[in-house]
Amino acid sequence: MGSRTRRIPRLSVDTVAECLHAALAAPSIHNTQPWLFRVHGREIEVWADRTRQLSNLDPSGRQMFISVGAAIFNLRLALLARGRIPVLRLLPEPGLHELAARIQAGPTTVPSPTAGVLATAITRRHTNRRPFQADAVPWPVLDDLIAAAAAEGARLAVADPIVRDAILSLTWTADEVLNRDEGYRAELDAWTGGQPERRDGIPSYAYPPQDTTGRLPLRHFGPPAAAAAFERRPTLVRLTTHDDTPYDWIRAGQALQRVLLTATTRRLVASPVNQALEVAELRRLVSGHGYAQMVLRIGYGNAARGTPRRSLFDVLAKETSVSG
């Protein structure tokens, strides 16, 4: 007698909402939140929203796709933590890069303890642009972050003091180059500050203070709220990929988010130090082997206040349907 195929259960409306809220909590370049979602029964499509791409800073869409990749990872993780195997297809339609992924809720499963721990970190992870403690991050913890990146097909390299100082010097140079560009400043102004009720962009409370040591090249979003001494020997890590295509950028975003959530579970905080990657000539110098997609400063610090997020209504496509 033939065996019966077990029917894969549907997703409830509540589960879909919970998973999408997890995706919305992902980090994005200047908190642009450049994503849209379509739900078709058990399948969720993740789209890159070109209307939120930074055309001056990010003309290729690299940072937009990294942001979308981070949202994809959160969505995968939320499904897994709720007992469903996520079945992922990246760039499923050749030539249609805006359709970044299709994720199906597959068969039921018992989530691993690691998945549960990472999922609880989603709402606790916030970019922290303030000073970190001087304590060095132990190598066993750094090894965990390296393994997290590798699990998503990327490489995380910890900068030694010579490389760290070189990256900081290149970042200072990049910051000067960028700030001489009126288009860059106008675009940055459009995504910073604003009214308290705004649900995207970088609010003034998230600006970094002025570094009294003059050591760190902090991105100048607007007038700093105060001055503070930053750590003199920051821990910097580079996230790189083997190639430099939209597929690699999305993979890098997933790796970035796994690294950030792993860091959160280890009581670490992080902030991007990406200016040198936004100037093509300097990005090549930072990359080394492969293609640098992100530079992070990590360490121990106080919890930061999260930046606002848009509502599900704003990011759901009109064709969405949970039934089926």
C-alpha cells in the first residue's frame, strides 16, 4: 500500500504577521527600510524597493540589497523559530533582481536552541554609534562571529592593529571625499532628523557624539548631541564575499544579520564604519582578498535605543493573501 504524502500546514495570519515584524526589525542603510513583501499562502516574496534606494550614495544598489538580505535572514529565522523549515530561493526570476527572494514555509520541525536564542535577539539588536568600553572582545567570541558569517557563505576577518589603522585612515579620507559632494549631503539630510512621528531614517537621538579623541571617523549625520571619548583601539571586522553581484550582496546581508544577532547574544554591540566602501577606489584597498561588503566596529557598550520602523501596512503589497 502506497504511503500518504503528509500535507504541509498553512501559515496562520498571526504567524505571518510575527514573521514579517521580525523582517522589519532588520538593519538597513540609513534606516531606509528598502523592502516590500508579498504573501501567497505559505510563500512570502521579498522585494527590493527601488524607490528607497540611495541613488547618490548607492547607485549600484549594493547596500540596498545587503539591507534586504538582512530582512530575509530575519524572516527565515522567525519561521524556523516557529517550527517551520524555511525553503529559500534567492533571485528566483532571472533578470528581475528586485524580486530578491521567495521563502516558503516548509514542513514542521523542532527548532534548535541556537535558532531560538538568535530569534529572541532580533528585537534587542540595535545599531550603537556611541563609545564602547575599552575591554577587548575575546577571541572565542570573535570565532563565534566568524563562524556565523561562514554559515551564510561570507567571510568575516578581524582587523589586526596595522589593518585597523589603515582602514580608519582610509575611512577618514572617504569621509572627506563624500562630504565634498553636495548630492551626498542632500541625500543624507533627506534621511536624517525629521519629525518625531517619522517611521524611517536616522532620528537625531541616534547620531553619534563628537569623538573628543579624534580617533574614529564617525559619519556626520547632523549636529552631535554631545561630546565623548571613544575607545582608542576599536575592534574592526570586515565582511567579504567571493564575488560582487546582487546575489552576493543578498548573501552578505544574511551573513551580516547572523553576525549581528550572534553578537547580541554575546552582549556585544556594533555599528557600521562603511564610508571607505562607498568610494570605489578606496573600497578596493579595504577589500583585500574578495569584495568588502561591510566594515563593523564591535565591542561592549550600553544598550542603544532602536530606530523607528514602518508598519506592515506600508510594506505589504496589495496582492498579499494568507489563504491557500
